Amino acid sequence: MTDAPIALITGAAQGIGLACAEALAGDDYKVVLADIKDNVKDEAVRLGGAGYVCDFGDAEAVLALFDQIETEHGPVAALVNNAGIAMPGDFLDYSLETFDTVLGVNLRGVFVATQRAAKGMVANNIEGAIVNMSSINAQVAIPAIPAYCASKGGVMQLTKVAALALATHNIRVNAVGPGSIDTEMMAGVNANPEAFRMAMSRTPLGRPGTAREIADVVAFLCSSKASYVTGETIYVDGGRLGLNYVMS
């Protein structure tokens, strides 16, 4: 057990999730990292926290993870629901199995973790913070990732629902919607000069964001500086959603 508040970050083995863990560790949270990838344990050790392997598409595994964290470390005071998958494919050939798999991690998994974290917060009188990772694709769409777009739109609405439901318990629920961020998910775009140029043509700031720029917004939402912010999705996209024409 520890006196420091516990922050659980999902999908924390790399990229945005790992950057969120680093930022929260810097804000004096005891960080607990979870991911389907085993290297999450090594990253957790580096940050002085704890690491667990968990499939966030498996509801029973998610519930068991919370039980284990509470037993070994204490109740979660901040939750960052970052675990997510995309699984692109042609719309006409997109299988129901693939659609369900993506929603299972990106939306159902977020619901399961949010509900379970909130129950622990209420039981322990914790005025907690939950941050869900949405996307600009909650607002705009890419034909090749139908399930991802649907799931992120769902996350945006689930965030509002949870914020209203948990407000009387002083538990704040918000979301962050990244734009084009320089992570593994964008590696294919970065490697293709024409694709990269197109991506930047619709980004007024003219560059990809960094994982740390997303993490800093997440850390803000988990802090007392955001004490009157709940039910919001903050889009960190270099101005993309405000653009009504393609930049030259």
C-alpha cells in the first residue's frame, strides 16, 4: 500500500499511454500500467510503479485487474482509459467479428473499467478523475476504420453519460481527442511522404503532435486545476477540427 494516489493507465506499454504514465508519475501519482504487451512491466518498474498484463477486450480480466490492484496497492484515484485498437479494412468487406473486436476493447472495455473504477472511488470516498481516450474520429471519419470511428464517437458520449452519473460523487469524467500524433499508429503515414503531406495539409499547425502533448492534457484533467471540468472532450489536434478547407 502507498499514501500516494493511485493512477491506472491502460494501453501503457508505449506511445500515448506510456507518456500519460510518465506525466502522472511526475505529478506524484503512484502509477499502475496495464497493457496486453508484456513489456509494460519493465516500463512500470522504470517509473517506480507496477505493471500488469491485461486484455481490455476481456471484461472479466478487467474486473480481476481492479481487484488485484486494490489488494496490492489500494483503490484507484485516477483512471486513464487509453487501450485501443483500430483494425482497418474495406467497408464492404468489414466483418462483424472485426467490428465487435474493436468495440470490445475501445468502447465496452472503457465502460467496464470506468464503472469498476467509479465503484472503488465511491466505496473509498475518493473524489477521482477518469480520462477516456477518444479521437478526432469521434467527429470526422475515415472510411477504412469504421469500427474505430464508431467506438470513439461512443467514447465521447459515454464520457458525458458517466460525468453526469458520477457528478454527485465528485468524480470527474472527461475525454481527450488526439489528432495526428507521432506514435506507432502514425508510422505508416510518416514513412510515406505523400501521405504525410496530406495529413499535414489538414493540420493548421503544420506538424504532428507528440505523445507528451496528449499526456500533458490528460495530466491536467487528472489534477485539481481541472476541478470544475467534467463531461468534456478536449481535442488536441493542431487545429484540424476547426479547418473548413484543406491547407495548401
